[in-house]
Amino acid sequence: METTQLFQRRLLLFMLLLGPSVFAQRAASPPTFNIVPLGVKGGLDEGNLSAYLVAPAGSASYVCLDAGTVYSGVEKAVARKVFAAPAGAVIRNNIKAYLISHAHLDHVAGLLLNATDDSPKSIYGLSECLKTIQNDYFNWRTWPNFGSSGAPPALGKYQLRPLAPNQVKAIENTTLSVQTFVLSHGKPYQSAAFLIRSQDNYLLYLGDTGADAIEKAPQLRNLWQVVQPLVKTGQLKAIFIEASYANAQPPAQLFGHLTPALLMQEMNALSQLTGAAALRGLSVIVTHMKPTAGNEATIKKQLTEGNSLQLKLIFPEQGKLLQL
């Protein structure tokens, strides 16, 4: 029988004979993005809710993708030596803007609670999302009006900047740009996906989303159509996508979320456009797992067992730097 080392040598030789591939390019590429998860869970744990800092490699100017937990997550990152400054200074100085996929509390609570001590900056999102933030939170009943319109006095700390579906917009005070897509998060509720660009490199962040087959809408199919050329060329460095419940969750109780089986169903839909080989080794960052008893372990097991596309599954940890 061949030893493991001999098998690996022969596999490497076979790959070299085939020539360069997207998989090989991914393995050899230097990091292009730094990602700091500030919160990774999909509810219950109020100190660890959806929020991810993203910056180009070598930059200290971050955009925060959703903001369920902010301060506690930055504290964890400081403890892990990701940041040298205190948490408050990181929030004021290093977070340049927020991109909010939808206005559910587990995606905005950290933004709201830290608004008092934050620095002026912009909040980007779909129009309906920003209307909810302005009218239902920044209204002097739920919370002071840190927005730039609405119930007086408007304190103007945050500029609420609407993102039009499919259009590309530069993110102020960063070198990043964003293209926004509408997702279905349990009819009639909308969520958003953000395609983040840094030079010729991309990340795709999906807020909460249901599967097309469950939602009876082609939102994910439309998104896969847009990003499939970037997958083929290796320019898409990662997809952030949720898996809230284990496979046993009844479809009627998904509430606009995915299971491992539905996540892989969507990845297979993408592979039909790109070819399966193009997805091999693509980083898929699994978000929004509900931390109920046994749920996370089951989700991880089901995703690993169902990973026939050989995706690089990443289960992020709060405060732990990811480089892609």
C-alpha cells in the first residue's frame, strides 16, 4: 500500500500536469481580506450576535457587516491581540461604516447600544431597513434619535444612506465598495446580501435568508448568477451564509432561515452555474447558528457530512481573526 506521503506526492504531480486551477490559486494566494467576527450566533446569546468587521489586508479601516454585538466582540478581539487599542477606541476609530442587512434586533442591537459613545459615520442598508432604524429605533421613544431626520431633535451622529438593489456604491472612508441584493427572509420580510469589493477581490455576505424553494422566490438564484464569474476566476474569496437550524427543523418553522441541507442545496445551485470544480476549496463562512442545546454541533456535523463539493467550511469564533 502507498504511504500517505507517496500518495500526496503523486497527487501534487497530477495537479501540476493538469496546470493551474482555481483551487490551486486559492491555496497559494496571499490574504486579501481581514475579517474579525464580533458576533457569530443567531439569537439567545446577546453577547455574541451577528456582526463581522471586514477590511482589506493591511488596512485598519473596517466596515461592520451587521451589528448585533459590537462592544463585547471588540473586547474579545482585543483580548486575542487582534487590536492594540481599547475597545471603545476601536469602535470610534476603526469602524468606518455599518452595513445592515435587515433591522431585526439580533442584527442591530450592538449598533444601537453603542451609539452614545460612537463617532459620526454612515449606516448603509436597503431603504426599508433604514426606515425601520430611523422610525422604530431612532425616535426618542425606543432610543434617542441618532439619525439625521425623523423625530426632533435629530442628533445627526449617523447618516442613513440607502442602497439601491444591484447598484455599486463606494463605502465612505474606506477603499471598499458594495453591491447590494435583495434576499427573502420569510415573506414579506426583506434581508440583503452585500458583495464587497477591494480592488479585484470580493467577499459575499448574506444576511438572514430562506432557500428559494421554501420562499418561492428566485432571490438566491439571481445572486448566484451575478457572482458565478467571480467564483470561476477565483476573485470571490468567501461566502458568508447562514445555517440557523439543523435538518430536522420543519419547513413551516424555518422563519426565513437555512438548514445544512438547504445551504448545500443552494451551493449546488451555484455549482450548476460554475461547475463543481470551481467551488472546490472556496471558503464558506457559516453564520447565524442558533445556540440551542445540541443545535450547533448537529449543524456542523450535517454540513461536514454533506460537503460533497469540497467547500472550505469555516465556523467563525468571536474575536478570532480570519484572513482570506
